[in-house]
Amino acid sequence: MTEARRRVSPLQSIVGITFVTAVLWFLFSPKSPVNDGATPREGLTQAPGDAAAAPREDMPRVDVPWPRVASTSPAITETLVELGLAAHIVGRSGYCRSVPEAVPVVGDLRDFDAERLAACAPDVLFVQPPLAGVDPALRGFCAEQFIPLVDRRLDTLADLDGLLDDVASAFRTPPDAAGEGLARRLAEAKALVASSPAAATAETPAVVLLVSADPFLAVGRGNYLDELLSRAGLANALPRDGYIELGAEALLALSPATILVATETDAGAARARELLAKVPWPEGRAPRLAARAMPGLLSPSLAAVRRAQELATLAQEAQ
């Protein structure tokens, strides 16, 4: 053993001491790669405002009750809010005005933001597709991300009734008149949507309902606004289906006794009155007119159904 010690050179001793010192620094120094950036140990504090302590903006909110819902349709979003489900909404379209602006915009009728949609982590996505159907890219994205996608066209009140069934399914809450909470609200909403108006008679006032004035866009038959006219005790003067562009000549040919105008804004209502005043109505045959901003009626939602009687009020204002 004495002989072995004699064989250790001073250089070997220096190398050994250096190695041991490096190992100790590596294991215990707070500036070493092992400890740098690690979670603060007991007795240490992290400086306020440290980037590591701040929540990431792309992380989903954790205070949202199940199920987390995204909707790219203003009408669907309004219906969810009317059902008392606003707290569940984590994504919206840029046109959804019934939820706070802080809720991220994830898409609309024609486009979607994959990054934002993934970040908000919805348990279900509601879309109101155009006539061409759901964007295949969106459908594929939802399949990859395991996001259930519910697509529902909303043209008639029957479609709105179907949406209520979709909501019941997504929330696993079968509508039941004897239930509580959401079940009760769904049952009440379905009863409201399904209620039938009185049949029109010869005495029922016939009106032309315009929703735009430049050009004139009139409400025809077979849509939710036509159905709301009936609920308001009014008859639609247009015999055609859909939404119909009318020029001045077409309006003159119809010779309506009353024209109602429901627009998104007060400026739109003022513009409608201005343009209708320029139509060369025959002497003594100018229609009675009422125009008002009624944005709540211009979206096929549960909110619009609740406001059907506003059309009757508008007709009473016509002079």
C-alpha cells in the first residue's frame, strides 16, 4: 500500500482534486445545468412577474364547467346564452355578440383558426354550416383532435327545435318537463318553439317584411321570420319562398298596405325609410311604414322566438 502511494504523481493528484471539485459543483451549485431553472426549493422564493410563474395565454381556462363549448354561429351562441349556458362557452365567432369579447374567436361560417380552436380545448363544437356543408378541413381537424362536431342548419323553427335536442345530447340532459335546471329550461324552450300561431284569416293584416334596404331584401315563406310573422298575428304578403330581392317596380306591383323594416342598426332603418320614400307610389296608395333596428330578430335563435311579438308592436307603429 505504501508502494502504491509512492507511484501517484503530483499531476495525478491535481487531476483528481479538480475532478472531485467539478462533480461537487455540478451536483450542488444553483447555477449548474442540473439546478438552473428548477422549481424553487423550500426556503427560496420566485421573483414576482417571473415568466415561469405567469400562466401561458394559449393554455385552456380551467374554471369552465363541463362541457366546454365552442360555437362559430351567432344564432347557436345566443341560444346557448338564453339557456343559461354562457359559462360553458370557450370559443366563438367574431359575430357572436352575446358573450364577452375575451372569449377567443375560433372561426365563423366559412373559416376556422386551428391553433385557437385547439388551445381552447372544447368538449364539443357547434357550427351552422353554409349550403355547401361543413368545411372538410374543419371536419378532419375535429376528428384528429377528438372534438365532437355538431352541425345544424337553422332555417326554420323546426331546425331550432333540433338544435335544442343537440344541446340536450351534448350536455347529457334529456329534456324533461319534470326535471330541474337545464332539463327544465330545455323543456320550456321546446314548448315555446313548438307553439302554434292562430290560423290566418281574411282579417289578418298582410305585410311585407324587409331586412335590408340597399337592395330591398324581403322575407318570403318557409323560414323562421315568416313563422314569427304568423306568431305575431300577421300574414306575409309575399307568396314566394326564401329571401327575395325586390326592386322599386316589384314593390309597386305588390302594392302592399304595410311595409315593416327590421334592420341591424338604426342607420339601416333610417336608410330604408329614405329609399322607400323615393319609390313613386300612386297618389293615395303609399303603404304604411315602420322601420326600426331589431338585431335580436335577425338571427334564428331562441332569443328571436322570445321577441316575436315585437313584430306586432312594429306593425302597430306603422302609419
